Amino acid sequence: MPQITGSTAASGSGDTNNDRPPNFVVPSRETARRVQAFIAEEPALGPRYARAKEFRRILRQVSNFDVTSRCNLRCEGCFYFEGDDYKQAAEQEDLAIWRAFFEDQAKRGVTFASLAGAEPALEQDRLEIANHCIPRGAIFTNGTIKIRTSINYSIVISIWGDPETTGTFRGGGVFWKALKTHKGDRRARALFMVHAKNIGQISPVTRIVSDFGIPLSFNYFSPTSSYLAKLAANAKNDDEFFRISSREDNFLLTADALERARDTIDDIIDLYPGIVFHTHAFNRVCTDPAGLYDVDPTTGIATNCGGRNFQWHQSYRVDLRPSNAKCCTPNVNCKDCRLNAVALASLLFRLERFVGSIAEFRDWLDICEQYGRSNLLDSDPAWRIDGADLARQTDALCSVAAPNCRDEAERVRDHGWTPLTAGEPARMF
């Protein structure tokens, strides 16, 4: 499986870049030819490829929203509170202002809303307004609070280990409460955060989650810079987000831990095909000790990450102002980032790295479908896209491009670009 590679030219930290970001690459005719050859060799890949392109169109303009700085838990190594970024914003409390904000986001063309913060389920009026304005989205939650059935977003529930481990890291009763709260909720997906101390719990936790009938995928612990600094300094524990970790005993995924996690998750994927939608391809990418991203040696910032803030992806803090930080998870150390949502968003736009063989192309399609299962509801129209849409998309592109353009239109279409209007250059979705 190829690593995510690309340009190492990076924009400055905190800048909103209106140019094409380094993680988006100009597609080539050769990539289009290879894809067409793969589909000709194995026609069943055609409908899957059509859906993959639809997923990329859904991602063409994403915004991440911190819905609140409040949380009902205190989790060890928290991505939100273990760092200072959240301290830069005073939470907007006026619901009318939230409504106007999300209405403006919809007018701006936002196609998908990622809602997190500290604990977004504590502010469900805000979630409901977002859903009314932006039809597609995902809520990232600890799962302990029931989300109104009127909010038609996918609900991604974080799990940090078995009941005992979760009690230690997050608080007593959290494990069972999250599962019981979402049993039978078709919006729910469980996301198991794998770290060095819970790899042996993957199998029993999967069995429990399967009994509750909740689809399951895996995340990979990605330390914040603050967490790493405390470990390096052998800092004393506190009573909030660094209660039990030490230099000798912590969550960090070493090369050995990554290998054990990869092997365990691969086995689980095969054992629970009806409940685990994680893929072997994504598991291999995320457990590569070399990491997922090209990191600028001067700034320490990933240069080819889909979570970076730029024209088609923007994060907003709880004051509703655009974040001037590097990405949607600014506290996390880029070199060690293996976060599920960010990696999926990055890989969807890395097709050219998966066309060395038909097996690699299948891997990319698997990863795209994992993105869909994680972020889109089963009722989403994207799942009804089929191979016939390929020809219709080509015809639509040719109708606004130059004469005799079919080859160029197919290349543009196959890489998720679209012309805005006749005479305008194509832009990447």
C-alpha cells in the first residue's frame, strides 16, 4: 500500500490558502487511462468508482465546526483540551447568531458539516440548525447523550477500550451508556480509539459492539503536542487530561504496537464482516510506522493533509470565526497523526497513488467506501450511484467544454473536477 506522498511546499501555519492546497494534485491523463483499463478488465469496479467520485463531490467543500467548549467527560489525552487552541475563542451563546452563521455556510456552498468541539451533544439546538441548513454531516461524540431523532446526521461514537479501561480513561459507566444510548439508532457508528494500552481489548469490545448491532470502525491514537511534551518532560500528572500517563506507560503507538494493532484489526475485519466496515487497505496505511503525511521539517506541519484549512476546507471555533490554526485538529502532532476522519478525507483525493495495479485501485475504492459508511447515512442517495452515471457525467462536462473534448472531459470527471460555467477553468471538488 503506498504512503500518502506529494508536494512538500507548505503554506504558513494558520493561513487560509485560496490556491489549490498541496494535498490536491493535478490529475493526469495517464491516471485516467489506467482507471479506464482497470474498469474494462473488471467491469464490476465501474459502479464502485462512480460512487467514489460522488463521495469526493460531497467532500468538495467541507467545514468543521466546534459546537461547544463544554464537555461532560475528562478524557486522558483529549484532542480538544490537551492543548491551548480552544482558549482562543469565547463561545457564542446567541442561537440566532448560530442560525445566521449556518445559513451563510449553506449559501457559501458547504456540502458537508463535521460537528465536534468538546461534546456537541450538549448543544443540540445548534446541531439541529446546522442540519436544517446543511443536509449532510457527521457528529463526533462520546455517545453518552442521546441526540434528537430529528437531527439527520451520522453519529460517530468514540470508544476507548473495554468497560474497565474506559472507566479509567474517561469515567465510570461511559462504555455501557454510550452503547445502550445508541442501540437501534441507524445513524450511529462506533469508532474504537486504538492505543498502546488497549490493543488486546479489540476483540472482546468488537464482540460487545456487535451484540448491540452498531457498525464499527477503528481510530488510531494521535498524540497532541502538549501530551508529547509532558511525556518528554516526565511531567507530573494532573486531575484533568494527563491523569495517568507517564514517560514509561502511555498511549503512544510504537512500531511494535502498530504492527500488533494492524494484525489484530485485520483479523477482526475478517471475523465480523457484517458489523466492521473498517478496511484492510486503510488499516495498512494507518499502521505504517513511517506515518501518513509529508511533514515540513521547518514548521512540523503536514503538507499533504486533507484536514488543513484552505479554500475548500475550513474549521470554525466556538466563536464562529474561521480558525487560523493549521487544521481541524490543531493540537495533534502532524508527524504522529493517524486520525481516522482526516486520513480518509486525505486518501479520497490521492487516486494517483493507487493506480500502480488493479489491486491498488481496489484498495482505493475500499477506502472510499469506508469513508461513505462512516460519514453518510445508509439512506444517502450516494449509495444509489451506479456505472451508468459515468457516461452522464462525461456528457454533462462535454456540453460546457470545447469541441472534441471527450478525452479531456473524462479525465476531468474521473478526478473529481467540474467546470463552473462555460469558459471557466475546471476546479477540483
